[in-house]
Amino acid sequence: MTIPPSSGPITILVVEGEPLLLRFLCTILEQAGYKVLSACSAERAVSIVREFAGTIDLLLTCVSLPRTSGPKMAEKLEWARPGLSVILISSDATACARARLSGWHFVQKPFLPATLLETIETALDHDREKLLSGELAFR
């Protein structure tokens, strides 16, 4: 079941320490019609979340980031933005278990753009349904 966004375009914050991969991810998402905010570090991502007045619907982050991990940063950002959907990306398949335990979604590197976009839609639909049912109210 696809639930339309509450208002405006869907905004995705992409956090990736590798500049070429960050640019690649942003290009895929922008071409798919998403509004994209990007950061090359957890520190920058936290600043964006503090400064951005609009809704951030989804966090797409690499597991390994300079000076911290994607999951640690995601936990902090969930406190600042309740209801934030999270997708971890990694070449390490064990990160999938961490994502699932945290109620997040996962994409294994390398991936096709279509796989990434499908995972984003699944995550947004799934988390919207949970939000509407009240399951995400105090995550």
C-alpha cells in the first residue's frame, strides 16, 4: 500500500564519506524526483538537521563514516527528528542485522539504482504505515 506524502516533495538526507559515491547517490535520488540534502560527515549531517526547517523524511547513510558510524549518527538524528526513516548502506552484510534490530532498512553495496529506489519506497511506505498506527510515536 502506498501512502502519499503528507505535503510537498519527499526530502532525503544522504550521508556518505566518499565524495564520488555521495554525488552518485544524490544524482540517482534527484533524478527520481526527491529533494536531496547531502553531507560528507556525521558532523555536517547533524548541522543540516539542526538548520533545516522543513521535514526530512529519510536518512540514507553509509555505515562507515569519518570519526563515527552511520548507526550512531542515525540514533542521534532520530531523537531530533521523530519518525525519520533510516536506510543503512554497506558492503558488510553483518550491518544488515544491526539495521533490522534498530527498525531500519538496509541496502548492500554494490547495488543497482533501481534496488536503492525500491528500498527507499519500501522504507517510506512501511514507516508511514507504522507512524499512522502509532508504532513510531516513541521510537
